[in-house]
Amino acid sequence: MICLTYTNMFEVRIKGDYMTKYNMVKNAIQSKITDGTYTAHQKISSESELMKEFGVSRHTVRQAIGELVTTGWLYREQGSGTFCADRTVEKKSEHRENQKSIAIVTTYISDYIFTSIIRGAEARLSEAGYQVSIFSTNNNHENERLILGKLLNQKFDGVIVEPTKSAYSNPNLAYYLELEQQSIPYIMINAYYDELEPISIVMDDEKGGFIQTEHLINLGHRNIIGCFKTDDMQGAQRMKGFLKAHRKNNVPINPRNIITYTTEGKETKPVQELDKLLSAPNHGLTGLVCYNDEIAMKLLNVLREKNIIIPDDFSMVGYDDSFLAEISEVKLTSIVHPKSLMGEEAANTILDLINSKKNKNNDAFNRNSIVYSPELVVRTSTKDINE
């Protein structure tokens, strides 16, 4: 029977009033070890320096250091000080033969398509007898860093990761390199950090954006809005497909029709920008390509408020073919996302890597990444206006 631990970073309580002072010191030292500020056998700051840096008592510093010594992050030398332990050497006493655990790290847990992906992975990992711990970064790099530090400390057998803000340069690469240093296999889903060249399971999002857009162009639409979330690789690739479809079909691109937003602005910016475009006199807009079904539902409300009827007055296409595509009175044309299948494939891949490591067989590490080819499900949100 599978044992699940759902961990949202807000529950970790390492900020604000919830955070104990000794945990603040402990986490800061762990971070410096993981990101390479402290290297193996390097002496760390003295107790007095740590007291001054964090504004805490000597007792608090000693409590934090004591716990890090106990858990193998640090070691003491009488009369010399405290030093960073060599964590590349795995002590036999620390090896947990009977504990089989895998971590799944996603940007979100409880909403949209993430539950389906997680469910697909859980079922397969359960069959293999693994305990699964699930973490959410809320698409925040700081949260990702804290989670990765926790994973390194607890020594999971393997990690399935959905990257955080994958279109940006990632500040936490040192943590992934530490996973590699400790021989902890990891794979990435939905996107990947290009610098690391990890095994990944993703969609061909550029092709997906192309198919979305060309569908509208083939229906006679020429003045099309594109709305894309650009701090994730998926959104950047879908926007690239949007542009390519225009070029291939010799349809002029109006840069004003491209709405971009990031995680922090997703609740407000797309709605505000669409409202602005539709408020312009004689705008001539007839179509909308959306980053995903979730944002499509938000933008559908803007169209309703302006008494624009879908699809008679306006056509729109979503992405992911989520449950949202069919719950509204407007049945959304959308690109299919594999969801549960992606989770299952991720589970199979990480299990292969773990078994390869146990059997000292590196063949599994040479396996290819998986790229799903997108397909469009046509519903009633799009209309042919050629006539």
C-alpha cells in the first residue's frame, strides 16, 4: 500500500514567525554546503560569527550545528572548529536497505492537470513498493531550493521533477549537481533545464502551438490573439509555434496581439490585456490561442462580459484538453496532454534508473527522453469563417 506525504512549501514553515531560530541557522548552513559555498573538509564560520550573522544566541547556534553534526552534514575537530563533511562518501550505516522512497516535485499539486499526472505516477510506484512524497514549489525558485535541500538530506532513491520557471536560468543547478554527485537518479517532466541535459518526458510544445494557430488560420482567421505564459519553457515553445504558423501561412503578425505573462501576473495581466485589445474600436479580432485551458476559462469571462458569443463572434483554442475543456457551456477545442500516461512513463523511467544503479548497469542512463506529439481535439469553440 502506497504511503503519500503531501508537502506544500507553505507547510514547511521556515519563514516568518513559524520558523525557529535554530532552523534558520541550520537551513542557511545546509544551503551553503549544497550550493558549494562550503566544500568538503572546509571550516565553517565560527560560533561567534554565526551569532552575529543571524542575531541569535550561542545556544541556538550550537543547537543548529549539533543537529547538522548528528545528521552527517558537519563534523567537529577538537580545538580546531567545525568542518563541512564529505557527503560524496556514503556511509554504509546510512544506507537504508528497507526504505524505498521516491519524491515527486511539481510546480502545483491540487489544481488543473497535476493531480492526473501524479496519480499516474503513484499507481506504478505503488506496484513497485515505493513510498511517495509529493512536494510543490508553487513555481517559485526559493521553494524549489528548500525542497531540493530536504531531498538531499533525506536521501531519496529517486526524484521526478517538474522544473520551476524553466524558461529562465535556474539558480538551483548546484542542488541538481549534488543529486548527481550523490548518485540519486532524477528525471524531469513537462519541461527541463537545458544546461543539465536530463532525461525528460515532455510534449512537443512548439508543434502544439503551431497546430493551435494553424487550426484557426485554416478556418479563415487572420487577426488572432496569442496569450502565453513565458517564464515556463512550455509557454515559450507554444508562442514559437504560434509565430511559425503565421509565417508558414503568410499571415502577418501583429505584435500587439501577443499577450505574455509570468506566474506572478497570471491572475490579472492576461485579463487586463485582452480587455484592452477588445476595447479598441474596430479591432477586427476573431480568434484567440491560449497557453492552456485554465487561462482560456479566465479569458472566456472577458468575452462574456463584452457580449462576444463563442464561436459565432470569436473562436478560441486551449491546450491540455483538461476537464475544464468540457465543463463550460462552451466546449473548448484543445491540444491533448497525456497527463496520467506521462506520470506512468515518469514512474517507469525513474524505476529503470534506480534498478540500473542497484545492478551497476548504466544502460538505462542512456535511454532517450520521451517527446509526445500533440493532437487537437476539435469542439464547439472554433468556427469556420471562410464563407
